[in-house]
Amino acid sequence: MRTVLLAALVLLAPAAAAASDGLSSALAARSLLGPAIWARVVRIETAGPQGVFGGGAHPGAIYALVFELSGILWFYEESSGTQSLSLRTGSLDADKAAPGPLFRAIDRRFTAWSWAPEATDSRARHSQTPPNACFIESVASLFQRLSAGGEARAPRLLSYYVDTPFGQRGHTVLVFGTRDGVSAVDPEISERPMKIPAYLARDPRTLSAYLRGGPIAGARTLAISSPSGPGLGSQLAMIPRNRDPAG
């Protein structure tokens, strides 16, 4: 059975926005990641004039962001958040060269694709926060901390999932160590680190329940390192290719 590396990650509540092609959000997400991360905006044609992806109606083409982290490719789309695009490790160069089959594995209604021009589009407002971008915001928070000389030992992304009336939804925060202990940052709440009791940091589920303040359905972690380091190592939980109901 083929496997994917990490589940889709979206906000705990579904976004209720008007139909959009997603270009401004994809460009804003690319800006958040900064120049140290390989990232490309992609235009994807969808089957029919009203293709549906992630629970929202779209025009015949949407824009998304493809970026590299921890040795694999990731896919961000404004209505459904971030999920792994690569199907396996060790295939990064091949995935970059021919991502078409990977797009179709996400949604069979993705019929054609092309990289968007590198020039900044006039519709992009890089100061805005793109929707459903908790994964990307957490990565950006780490790199901003490191660039400012902050300490972040063994940084990792903690993604937890909860059951909702709309299905299972996920959220991602940044967790890292310092000489004073373990801290977490949820960029959607504040860039100010929250100190975590050491005993909670040993188990992702326990820590996730503490951060959320309630029960969770599951949790996973992704280890990352500075973009200037010797590569982006990963500790990825393997799950079936069938994506979580989150998207």
C-alpha cells in the first residue's frame, strides 16, 4: 500500500469564504516562508467550470503553493490548508521535476498544471495572513526566531486533530526547547512563546490536549531544523494515502 507522510492540516473550523482562485493566498504564504525555503506557486486546472476542493467551490483553475520542508514537498491551498505532496522520502528531485501525478493523487479533478510566473502579482498583499495556514505560520515563526538570534533546540511542528460536526480538523503549532525548558508558539494566538511543563513534552497527545484545553483525536510531530543547517531532517508519522477527513 502506498503511504503519505503527514495528514492534511487545516484550521479547527472550516473557512467560510467566497469562492476564490487562491492566488493572493498562495503568494502571501510564499512570502511568509521567506527566501530560505524553496517554494513555487502553481496554477492547477480543475475538471468542470465549478471544481470543488476542500469543501469550497472554485473557478475552473486554482492557485496553490508547493514548498520543500524536511526533505519532501508540501502543498498549501487556501480552503484546505497544508498537506504533504510527496508520497515517499528520497524522491525530492523527481517530485519537483514532475509533480503532476502528485497533484492528481490529491484530487482526481486536478487535470492540468503549470508553474505561475515568478513576478509578484498585483493582487498579492503579503502583509495579510493567508487562511488555513497554521502549518506555514509555525514554520515562519521558527525561522523568524532563529534569524533574530533566538534559541530553538530540537524544533518540531506539533499537529493535533479534533473531531467536529464537519469531520476531523487539524491545527499545527511550533514546539522547541531552550535552556529554560520547553516552549510552544501558536502564531494564530501570539508570537510570544508559552512555557510548557517538561513532563507534557514527552507525549504529543498529552501536550496537544494541554495546548487545546480539551480532548483530541490524534497528534503527530515533524522535526525541522534551520534552513542554514545541514539539511532538513524529519521524523514523520506514516499514514495511509487516503487523506484525513480534514481535507
